[in-house]
Amino acid sequence: MPKTSARLLSLLSLLQARRDWPGQLLAERLEVSPRTVRRDVDRLRELGYPIAAIKGPDGGYRLGAGMELPPLLFDDDQAVALAVALQTAAVTGAGIEEAAVRALSTVRQVMPARLRHRVDALQVTAVDGAGTRPHPQAAPGVLLTLSAAVRAREVLRFDYVPVSPPGTAAAAHADPAATAPRRVQPHHLVTRGGRWYLVAWDLDRDDWRTFRVDRITPRTPTGPRFTPRELPGGDVAAFVAGRFQGSDGTGGWPCHGEVILDLPASVVSTYTRDGVVEELGPDRCRLVLGAWSWPGLAASIGRFDADIEVIGPRELRDAFAHLARRYARAAADGPAEPTSPPPGR
């Protein structure tokens, strides 16, 4: 049996992890008798922790909240997890970097010296993915509003700046339907690649939609409560990934094509984030990729230093021809070619 002090810390940690705990389940988790659990609960109450007894066939306990709650206690694993989470908050896209630094400083002050030294020794530098551009930050207040609507299952109204392909922003803003307030049933708040997204059922379009949180301006009040629909596939991670890949045929990139590259699949997959790579041989693979425009898709595929065979569609083949003419003009107007070969990929 653990010593009383260690057992009290474990009991407090369990009480913080969920709202209600049956007494018998607590006894099993702590590997003690229900009578010992009752005595330990009394000890925590003497220390100032508001622990309420729950009536019922088995009885149980609940840790109350309030201004009188003493500083939270952390075991070693929790301290490490908290330090890592707060130090890596800079790449979450939630705009909470300064608040995370202040939170870590506040929590550090109430930690025992032993845990404080461990946290101080854990210095983490969080960086975004290589080659990525800085993403717009989602306001913490907006994240809280959306999260509350998801949890309460209330219809959400908001203004939304749609994501438009390059050169089409003016047309989108000229369309009243594109700028009208949205009415949705919010289902999931997710983060992907440094951006936050709201997955919701669009009531006016009668379909699932994925909205970038940094483009959302919530309206108040929220609407009536709703019964959640079942997300296609049942897995929010797979659903969001499919939207970005355009694999479901209803969302994602407006342009997607298929090519064969004279490169190993392992090489292409390393530099392809949202595409589908299929191995065709030791030095040959099939790539299905999407983009906002056909020239953009052709340029993205052309970055691989390899021969390309276009499978389709015709628009992708025409985009390659368009870029070839543009690159030929650039080469003709540019300086003389170097005598030494260009650096490898």
C-alpha cells in the first residue's frame, strides 16, 4: 500500500480528473479499502479541499470548485506534461503565447521545489513545420465561444470571410450569398497544421462545412439547441483530412489531378502533405494532388526534379503547357545559363 502522503496525492489527482467518482471505483484504483478512501477524503477536507459526498447505491465523491480551493497538486508526469503543453503553445495557432508563458510562471510558483527544478530543466523550443508560412491566429475569445456552442449543442450564427482562390476575392465579396451570416450546427473544433477549424452542419446549404476560425466573427445570441447529426464516417480526423485532400468529391481543393513521377514513392511522400502517393516500382510512383488552380497544381508537381507523365485531367495538361511557355520566355530573357550543372534536389 502506498504511503499516506502519496496516496492522498493520487486521490486528489483522481478527483480532479472527472466530476463524480464512485467510492468502490476509487478504492480499486488506489488499491485500498473503501474505509481507507473515506479516511483519506476526511484528511483532504481538513486540508481545505471541498469534497462532497454523493448519494446513491454505491455512494461516491465529488471535488467542488470555489475560491477556497488550495493550489492544485501535480505528480511528476503531470508537471512534465503541463510544462511541455504550455511551452509548445506558440505553434497551436490559438494566439495564446503570452498567456501560456504567464500560466507556466504562475503554476511554477506553487509547485514543490523538486517539481519546479524538473520543469526548469525542461526547456522546449516549439517551431512550426519547415517551409510553412505563419498562419493567422485564432482569437482565444472566439475559440471559447465556438467551444461553448459545440458543448451546449446550440445553433451558431457568425459572419464569415470565405477562403478564395488567388485573384477571385473580389468576385466572392460581390456575391451577397458569400457574405451573408452563416447559421450552423457546430459539431467539432479541431486544429490542423497550426490553424483552427470549425466542423459544422450548414443549415442554409444543407451540407457539412469546414470553417477557418480566424475568419469567423460570432454573433449573439446563439440559437436553439439541436440534436447532433452523425458525422460522415464517424471520425472527425479522417473527415477533415478528406476535406483537404478533396477525396470525398464534395470539398477540399477545386482542382485535383493525377500524374506518374519517376521518383520513389518514399521520396515523393516526404514532400507531399495532402496528396495520395502510390508506389508503382522502385523508382516510380503515382501522385494524386490538389490545389486552388491548375497552374498552381502544375507548379506544385513540377517542383519534383523528375520526368512527369500526366494521367489527367486535360486541364492539368494544359496548365503544364502554359507554364512551359512562361518558363521558356523567362529563360530566354534571363542571363546566360551557368556552365556548371544546377544543384541537385
